[in-house]
Amino acid sequence: MHLSENEGIERKTFVVSGGLGCVGSALCLELLRRGAHQVRVLDLRTISPWSTHLLNNGVHLIPGDVSCKQDVQKALRGADCVFHLASYGMSGKEMLQYGHIDEVNVNGTCHVLDSCVELGIKRLVYVSTCNVIFGGKEIVNGNESLPYFPLDDHVDPYSRSKCVAEQLVLKSNGRPFKKKNGHLYTCAIRPAAIYGPGEERHLPRIVNLAKLGLLSFKIGEERVKIDWVYIDNLVLALILASMGLLDDIPQREGRPIAAGQPYFISDGFPVNSFEFLCPLLQSLEYDMPKMSLTVPHALILGKIFWVMYTILYPWLNRWWLPQPLILPAEVYQVHS
């Protein structure tokens, strides 16, 4: 017997929304390596640094938008398991587009949930964020029993939308199928800060700021640490989560053990953000920040950029508008 038979992967069809990103691409290739019958990517993009490699390895690329239910249903039809990674507004200029963030992160997730129920897909693994329980206050040795951060208190629309979407996903656990017997089983994965080959959002932006000489200050106290997760470790966690939604594994209250559960995922070694970045920047011969800003002062700077970019974005982004130096939510992410 192949190990992948126990994993619920062999001879199964998988859909990865947002699969042209670094995590989604790595997940697709790992599913194929473990014997998946077919892996499909639903992504708004048609080209990414990984698209050619994915096509050459047999991944099916389906251009589409999760905020369009027809696109979602087209991609999901006949699937055995869905990994929902697609999201918008995590950092930088994207954080200013409130309406589009909700359209993708909340409405798009609703389309995925409804399509799973309508098409009889048993397993849905949702990629959430640690921000669903975090809003700037320090957390020490936190676990999954922590309550959701109040929606009205979130400092950015991305975190708020992901908080709403995760609750919708977990409350949909156990929803009966519309056209046949069976239920949808769901779980949520909350990654720490992601790093590894091909990471697109955070480290390239930081390196570019350092290259331009604009990474000029540290934020907060050195004692403050955050969690990180390497891409391969996150991919393994996603696969384990999908296994935890299988019917033939140990049960909790008559359901698969992971059904309806959220999970924090990290490498297990919290580290100060600037200490983490030091080897990378030194290897590139870029200077580390020499000045320090207190969190209140950094928040003031972030709010100034927030106001400036909120005013300028509608007018200048269609031509050219650089990424803001820092925004309030990013101050919290770096410091806590």
C-alpha cells in the first residue's frame, strides 16, 4: 500500500485557489509528488514565476476570480478537496482597497463554501492568518483557545475580512450537501510570517527598501519576538490538515479530528523581526537599521502614510505609486 493512500491524496483531484503564489505552487507540486490524480489552480493571474514549472509538471491552470461564483464552480467541479489560499490586501498599497478586499476575502470565500456544498466536495482547508486573534496587543504562548479579535477594533481591512471569512468557514463545517448524501468538513490554518524561496510579499519589499537606503529604523524593543514559518513546513501542515478531514481517521464527536478546528502554524522558534532579517541583509551587503523608533512614533508615521496613500491612490496608482514605507497594521506585525 502506498503511503499516499492513507493520506487521501492518491487518485484524488485537488483545487488550490491562489495557487500561482509561492505557497500554492509548492503545495501543488507536493500533492503531485504524493500521487494526486489531478491538481488544478484557480488564480486571477495567468503568469507567475512558477506557472511554467507547474504546467510542465501537469498542473492544470484555470484562470478565474474567486469573487465570481461561475469561475469558482468551473474550477471546483469534480474535486475531492479544496485548498483555499486566494486572498487580497495583505500588505502595502493593496491594504487601501477596502471594497476589493471584502469582495475577494469574504465574498470569494462564500462562493467557495457554497460551491463545495453544491458540488459535494467533502474537504476544505482554508488558509487564514494569525491576525484573526491579534490587533497589536502582545500575546505570549497563545493557543487556539484565544477569542477572535473584535471586528470593529481591527486596524486594517485585510485582518478584519480574514476574521469574518475564517468564522464563516468554521461555521460551515458539517453543512450537508444539496444534491447527495454527505457533509462538508472544514478547518482553518493560521500561518505565522512566511519565508522561503520565492516569497513575494514581505522580504522582497524589505530588501528593496534596504537597497534604496530607506530601511533606516527599527521599531520597538528587541525583546519582542514574532513567529515565522518556512514554506515547506506550511505545505506539510496544509497536507496534514487535509488528512485530518478524512472520514476514516480518528474521530472527534463523530467527525474527523480536524473538522471545524483552527490551527496556528509556525516553526516553533519566535525571533525578533530585525534579528531575523540581519543575516539576509548582511549577505546582500546592505546596512541594518541603526536608529530605533518607539511603537507610538512608528504608528504616527504609519498613519501619515495611510492618509497620504488613501488620498493619492485613486489618482496615481494607475500610473505609478511606490509602496508606502510602512502602514499602521505593519507596525503591529513587526513589533508583536
